[in-house]
Amino acid sequence: MLWRSLSGHGTRGRTSRAAMREERGSVAVFSALVMVILLGIGAVVVDIGVERVARADMQALADVVALDLARELDGRTVAELAPLMPGYAAASRERNQEVIGYDAHLPELEIELGRLLDGDFQEMASGVPTAVRVEAATTVDFAFAGVTGLATGDTDRRAVAEARSAACFQIGSYAASITPGAAPFFEELLGPIIGGTTVRMAGYQGLASADVSLLDILSAPSIGIGTVDGLLAMPSVSVGSFFRAMAFALRSDGRIAEAAVLDSAASAVVPATINLRDLFGLTTSSDAALAVRFNALDMLIGAAFLANGTNLIDLPNLQAGVPSVGVTNLQFRIIELPRRACDDDEAKTAQARLTADAKLLLHIPLVKTPLISLSLIGDDGKPNNESPLKIDIEVAGARGRLVEVSCDPDRFVADIWRDLIRLRLTGGLRLEGTVEATVLGVPAVKIPVTFNVAIEADGSSGPVGPTRVDVQYPPQQYGQPVPAPPAEIEMNPLTVRRVAGSLQTGPVKVLGINVPTSTLDAAVNPMLDTIMALIRSELHLVDPLVQKVNDIVGPLATGMGITLAGADFFGLPTPVCASPALRG
């Protein structure tokens, strides 16, 4: 028993040692296989990493070449630029030789000229391109080609750059209207805001010829933002801070007297805030616009408009030179200040509304013939030779948008529209009297009649345009208006019409018989044309009022910086051209 036990134990030991030797061989084979797999994965990872780096470098190369080429988009056509672009692109590539694989594989560049439409690049075969698309492609050598079986890899990236031209302009101008006759308007508008003494200072006129850059204003200590993004993000600023910023900018340019005016204005101004985005007409971020200069007087008056909200200006009585017409309660309301705009924004002139209550003084009786006798009756039912009239003029102004901007020399191309202008004169007449007619065979029957008559003068017009304005500086000088061809819009001659259903006749008895209204109407209607003709002949007194309104409204609007049925275009110095920016 002992011998069997020892013998069995020895057999198990020899078997275990053999198994261990076999297992050690299996582990070695398994480890070798794992190492091969890991080396393969590592090789793939390394080569993919190299390709990813090459992809990033191609994106960087495409970006920088696109930006360089966008600087060449200066108004030349596709036909002019296409032969030159490969050379420009090669020169840009030479300046960026640090890209991976440059020595072994020269990156290839493909260039397309076009434009951006709703954010998408569109290639152009002709015309003037404003954007360029660059594709940069390269080949990288893989370090573990023996492991992976792949010797090289290709990668490419695209970039789109746009040549942005930043410029500002405005439609209409206060600075262009500084005349002695307009001074009362400025004093009435600005006086409550910055004080009458400040308005009358001698340096006030100098503001009309002073320009300040947007960057100088935004960088002044009282504002201190210095970027368009900061301006767009700023909800509001006090009027005093804005005036001090303009004074700082003018003082930096040596305009000491004008800066003193604005310092005084900053001290006297009533507490109020304004939105700089509205004042400068900016809705899009374009730091290139920081170089554009604005007229100091425009800024002063524009800030006063924003601070004051609505503005009511009382005008002289229109009765002078208009016989038989009296005008009361006449007001001119500035609804919106003249706007300037930059880049793709739209500029608008001031909207305005003139309203007035007038009295038309007519003869009594208004109509007197052997058969017809009609007198003007007031609201109280008694004879009254005063007939009320309402003058209502709405001027929606003009608006414009830049179409093209170029530099050296500075050139602005803009489209101008004249918006709706509504000019109306309305009123009503109530006439009572008698008309003699034959009724039931009885001649010379006096029929009581009442007429309600409406009088109207209407000179409304819908939008006119667009009108193209193309101006170059020089020979044009900055600050001088470039008028767009005006649209002649005036109030039409007076028209008179009978309001439907306003004729009232009777009651009448003939030979003791009550005559039906229908019978009376049939007797009076043949005379209506005669009656209306007589009324029109009397109402010719209103025509001078129509002409007087035409004579006054146009010059008045122009004197207030408002263009009536026309537009003055002002390019603002100085445009910035071919400022490149990546767009995709």
C-alpha cells in the first residue's frame, strides 16, 4: 500500500511539470500574437494621428491662403483675377512652409471665385467676385507602411473668405441745412435738451464742419468700449457721456472750440439715455466700420432726437397770402430722425407729419340763382360762412441701401427709394335752402333741400424707385449732398363730390296734398349737376390753400433735413475696402 501510494505521487509530479512546460510555450505564442496586434493598432493610431495633424494643417493653410486671396478682391472681374489667382496662391503657400509633408508632397491648391448668397458660396463665371473658396490638399507618408500595408494617405480641407467693404452713408442731412432760417428749429429742438445758451454759442456752427471717427468716440474714457461688438452689446449710454466722448474726440483732433460746445452741452443736458446702435445705424458687427467718420452736428442733433422722443414744432400761420382761408392749430411732428447706415443696413430719412385745422370762409348764400338758394349752415344749425378743413400730410421719406463700395478713389453706389407720401385736404359742407321746381303740374314749388357735400384734395403717392446714385470722392467732396432725381409730388387740384345718400328733400304740400319724397327727388335731381357746378365755382377759394401748402411744405421739410419726394445721398468718410474675413 505504501509502495503504491509513493508510486502514484511520483507520476502526478511528472505530469504537472510537463504540462507547465507546454503552457509556457502557449503563453509565448499568445504574447507574440498580442504584440503583433498591438503594434498594428499602434501603427494605425500613429498614422491616423499624422493624417489628422495634416488635416488640421491643411485647414490652416486653406484659411490663410483664402484670407490672402480675399485681399485681392478689389473690384476686378473674374476674367481679370482668374489668371492671377494661382500665382497669388502659390506665393501664400510659400510663406507657410511649415505644413506637414511639405518637402515630400507639395500641398495642392484649388481656387474658386464667387460670392456668398445667404451664407452659401456660389461660384461665378463672370462679374465682380466678392468671395473666394480655397481647397488645400496634401499626401502624407505613413511610418508603418510595412505593418498596415498603406504607404500614404490623402487629406484636404476647404475655406471660404469674403472681401468685406465697410462704408457708411446717410440719406438727408441736418448739416447740409444750416441756414439762418433753420436756426429757430435747431434752437427749439436742442434748447430743452442742452440749453438755449449752448445752442446759440459761436462754436455751434463749427460743428457742421467737424468730423469724428466711430473708433475715437467709442474709445473715449466716458464710453470706453472701442469695438462694434461692444457697441451692439451696450444697451444704452447717457447723453452727457456721449457728448463728453465726442468732445474728447474733437479735442484730440485740435477742434478746441467745438469740443467746448459739447462740454457745455454735457453739463446742461437733461438726464436721458440713448441707444448708440440706433444713433450710428449699426446692426451687424463690422469692426472695419470703426474708421468711418461722422459729422459732429449730425451726432449732436441725432442724440437730441433720441433723448427727446417725439418733437412738435409750431409753424407760422398759413393764412398769409391765402384769402378767405384761416388756419389754426398747425403742427409739424418729427417722427423719426434721419438715419445713417453702414454696410448692408438700410438708411432712412426722417418721417414727418404736418397737421392743421383750417377754416374756409365762404359767401352767404353759397348758391343763389332764380331757381336755387343754398346757404352754408354750421354745426349749430344756424347760417355760418365758416367751413372746417383738415390738412394732413404724412411724409414717409426716403430710404437707401449700398450696392457697391470701392476705394482709391472712394466710390459709393446706392439704390434710393422714395416711400409713401400722403397729402390730403378734407372737409365738409352742409348747405340748406330751397329749389324751385314743377311738382304735380304746379310750377315754382319751393322744395326744402339739405345737401351734405365732401371736399377733398389728395396727392398721395406710393413708393418710387429705386433710383441709382453713383458718386466718386473726388471730385465730389465729403459733406456735400448728392441729390437723387426727385419725384414731383404735389397735392392735386381740389375735387368736390356729393356724399351718397346725403340729399334730403321736403316735406312739401301741393294743393293740400303731401308730396312723396320720391316725387320731390325726381324734381330736384335734374338740377343736381347745376348745383354741384355752382358749389365748385365757389370752392375755388380753397385752391390757393392747396398751392400754399405745396409752396411751404417742400422748403420747410428741406430746411429741417427732411427730403420730400426726393433724397440727398451723403457718403461718409472713409470706406474700408477688401477687408478679408473667413466665412466658412
